[in-house]
Amino acid sequence: MTDIRRIVIVGGGAGGLELATRLGDTLGRRERARITLVERARTHLWKPLLHEVAAGSMDLDAHDLDYLAQARWHHFRFQLGSMDGIDRVRRVVLVAPSFDDEGRELISRREIHYDTLVIAVGSNTNDFGTPGAREHAISLDTPEQAELFHRRLINACIRANAQAAPLKPEQLNVAIIGGGATGVELAAELHKTTRELIAYGLDKIDPERDVKLTIIEAAPRILPALPERLSKATESLLQDIKVQVLTGERVTEVVADGVLTAGGRKIPAELTVWAAGIKAPDFLKDIGGLETNRLNQLVVRQTLDTTRDPDIFAIGDCASCPWPGHAHPVPPRAQAAHQQALHLVSMLGRRLAGKPLKPYVYRDFGSLVSLGEYSTVGNLMGALLGGSIFIEGLFARFMYVSLYRMHLYALHGLAKVVFDTLARWITRRTEPRIKLH
């Protein structure tokens, strides 16, 4: 009897968790391979939802998924920890020690052996070394950061409502640096939730007068990576709800009470969110001698294996994958991570059987941007559509919500998604519309 091959996946985001789940259900269940997922967090939340957690319209505790439970249900193993090195000669992943909340060592440094390694550690916000960004701005890379912003928002409103003195110029102002999808969606969600929050007894605050939201974008327009028509429609909707949009403004410094721009402008703000630019985690720069680009992304072939080691693959935002016919690589989008995970499920099966890998081809299905209850806009693409079509309103909102349901379907199957959706619909009628703490 031959040894069971060891497939190790590092990173439990959308791509990594979907891959572990599907491989567990196929190769792991039949004992054709031993699947191990390594992740530093204990629970999973779909990253595109973090702006809702930050705004308070989503309760993290009701939507996160326990990795240990998912591993048991889907025949893979979960290892808590952070990869900080690779020994390619010995084929081991080096995992840093884990500590509890009191700083005591929980799990000591260890090594995890692999025959095939898949790196899916995602991306972080790129502050480009801007002075004050790390000290005074919050990024929305993790659920913990999103909850931190929400607590500070709640405290800012309570403080403003209780004080006898007039509001300072920056009080209850939120500056969002970056006019991409995250920044735009956060602004719209905050516009709604701040008004709902103030309705819960904070009667000294006038949301129309006292709460100001500002999006600051260095490019000539918001959503610069998406079609111009979508950008214009989104900006028009933001203007309708009085969200200030500043384009062509490059941030040079973040200070305690605002944001400074290259044009000499200061935007007063009590809370600042940095949502501009992404890069792969810094630890990938020199890991295992693998090739990386200026954004720390691992450079992979079209078959998704790294250029310097055919036993190591990379998917999602941490990978720079060629896109034939385009000057730039596959864009860092959730749909790309999902597609790459699906592709690797079949390709790793072929690899175990000694068959050659087939190239991955990215299919762009378009983009959707949600402005909460106000509207949703987007463009759908595909051969059946004959190119790209612009959508807006209820149908676009339905498509946007469906993206999350598709992620849940990949993790749980149809029955659980249906029952879970019904349960949430019922409980929403008995709870506040926003998280109040």
C-alpha cells in the first residue's frame, strides 16, 4: 500500500477554505490524500462582508464559521497557526508559535510536511508607507479590525451625544481613503447605520448636520478599476445621499484629527479608514526563495504552480497569475479565488494520478458594487450576454447577495444554505437592525 499524499493549504480565506472543503469531500473522504488547512484565525468570514461588520449592519458572531467544525464535517485537518517559512528541500511548512490572549504560548513552533503545498494567504491593505497611516487609520483586512472600527464609531456617537460642549470640527466625521469597492460600499453602509444608531436615543445628534462621510481617491474617478459608466452611476448615487467624494486627491499624511493631501488640503475626521490599494503579506517576500513581484505576490504559471517549485501552488490575492491577452495579471477579486480553487480541485486529482496539469483561464463575470439599501450597480459579462451589460437596482442587488450565497453553497451545500437563510430572515425580525455594541 502506497503512502497517502499530503496536501497542505495555507490560508483559510474564500479560496483556501473552499479548496480544503472540496478536496476533503473528494480526496480526503476516500483517503486518497490527507488534507491539512493551516490558518492563524479560528473562524472564517467572507472578506467582502467586512465593511458591513464595520458599519454594524452585520453581527460577526452570527456569520462566522468555525474552522474546526468545518474540518470535521468535510474530512480535512485544521492546524491553528501562521506560516513563517518553507523548507523546500525537506518539504515542510514552518509554523510560528501561537499564543493566547494573555500572551502564554498555546502551540509551540512546529513543522508540517507536505507533498503538495497551496498558498492562499490573501492580501493586506497597502498604505504605501504613508506617514501616520498605521497609527491613525484602520484597515479592514480582518474581522477584528472591522469590529474595532465599529466600537470606535459607537463610542464616538455616545461621546458626542453626552458632551455639553459643541462638536469639534472633526467629530463624527469619517474619512475613507480609497474609492474602490470597499471604500464606496463602506460609505453607503455607514450612511444608513449611523442614522439608525442615532435613532436609538442619541437625540442630541442631527445626522444630516453632524455626521459627514468623505471618500478620498487619488485617481480621477472612484472605482477606477471598473468601467467608467459604473463609476459615474455610483458617484451619482453617493452624491444623492450627500457623501462627499474627492477625486484626484493623493493622501500624504494621516493625523489624529484628519487627513492631509498633496494639494495642501486637510479633511477633518475623527475616524479614518484606509481602503486604498492591496499587497500580499510581507512575509512572502523571501519565503523559500520563491519568485515574488513588487506587491509580494507569488509569481505563478498559468497552471497555478510557482515558477521555481512545481510542488508549490498559489491562488487568490497572494498570487500573480498570467492572464493571456491582457497586459496585467488576473485581478485580485473574489471570483478569481473561487475559480482558482475549483480549478485546483480537479488539477490536484490529476496530479495524484500522474497526469499533466491543464492551464487555468480566468473568466471575468463582471463586477457588482452594493450601496446598501440605496441601490446596487454593476456590469455582467459573458459570451451569452454578447459582451457587457450594465445593471442597477433590485436585480443587481439580488445578484450581489447571490455571490455570498454561492460562497456558502460551496462550503455547506444547498440544504444548509436554504435553512440558514430562512433562520436569519426570521431572527432579523426580532433584533435591532444594527449592532449596538
